[in-house]
Amino acid sequence: METILDRLRSKLVVSCQAYEGEALFGSEMMARMALAAKRGGAAGIRANHPDDIRAIKRKTGLPVIGIWKKDYESSDVYITPTLNDALAVRRAGAEIVAMDATGRDRPGGESLRDIVQEMKKQEGLLLMADVSTVEEGEYAQRIGFDLVSTTLSGYTPYSPKSDEPDYALLEALAGRLSVPVVAEGRIQTPAQAARCLRLGACFVVVGTAITRPHLLTEMFVKGLEQTDFPTVVPE
């Protein structure tokens, strides 16, 4: 039987997320965005919040990488920070649950290792570790994650900042880990996505460059504002 990873291997996963206050915020809008991605050929969807996950599953039937972005005063961990958050994502229908797998303290003093052990009791579930360094990826593999993603490179104070994907991290993880490695973060063009596959990514996740039109619009507007136009003098 074809597995979830078989369906995603060497393919594109589209991240469909919007924040409160944005024009596309809301589960129905995200489900429509995901359907548009499916019609364009996306093999899977990454989605934030149980409500969005449920709506996207109903609308598309595609495999979903589920997360829940939540703020906790006691922690800088933002992507699926707690066991209860991870369980809620799973109950919403996500086949893959992704979570911050950095070494930062988690809310309530929870242990990442303990969360993974508890989540592995969920039949058929895959766990994806969002990391920012090679060391975090190696630790994630040791404690039982099924996939490791470059998602958080540039989003921790100790990882390199760049406008491009972290190709070096991707290549290092692919060379050292036995679990599949996923490319995610600042992938803006098809050429960059293809390069990620060549460097060893199992599949590629793209969000902003596809599903955040207000940011793309801002990029074009700023580009035009910075353009020096020739002065046309009437004859």
C-alpha cells in the first residue's frame, strides 16, 4: 500500500497559513487556498490550527502536515509547543505532526523526548522535527522523529540569517541522518526548490512564495518605489 511518504517524495507541499487580521484569515479561505494548490499539483499541505486542518482535509483529501502556532509566556517555542497541542493537531486529521524540535525550554517544563514518546502511541502517525541546526536534527532523530525539516533555520538566535534557503543545513542533515529530510524556509523559486531536491530533500515545503499574496504585492510595490524612472522632457 502506498504510504504518505511515497505520496510526498520528490514532490511539493504547499504551506497554507494566514494570521488573524490578514485578508485570507479563516478556515474556509485556507481550505480554498489548499484546493487551489491541489489543482496546481501540490502533493500535500502544511496547515496551522486544528480548525484549518479539518477544513483542508474535507476540501482536498491531501496529506496534511499539521502544526499549531501558539504563544506561551514561559517559552520561545512557537510551533506545536506542548503535548496537548500536538494531540489536538493529530485529532484534527493531520497525518504528519510537526513541532519545534530546538533545544529551547518548552512551556510547563515539558520534555521534547517525553512528548515524542507519547505521540508515538498514535497509530500511523509521523512526527516531523522543525530544526535550525545539524545538532538539533541529530537529536530529533535519536529521540524518535520520523522526519527532520530545515524550517527553523534563521528563526533561532544561533542559526544563520539569510534571504535564501539554508542549503548548507539541508545538505548536512541529508548526509548525516537516516530519516528523510525536508526542505522548508525561504524557498522562493522553482529553481531553488529543485536544488533542494538535488541536495537530498525528500520533499519541499513552500509557503509565502505561493500563498501569501499581500507579501508578494508588497515586494513588487517596494521594487517599483525604488526604481529610478527616466525623466521625459517634452520636445
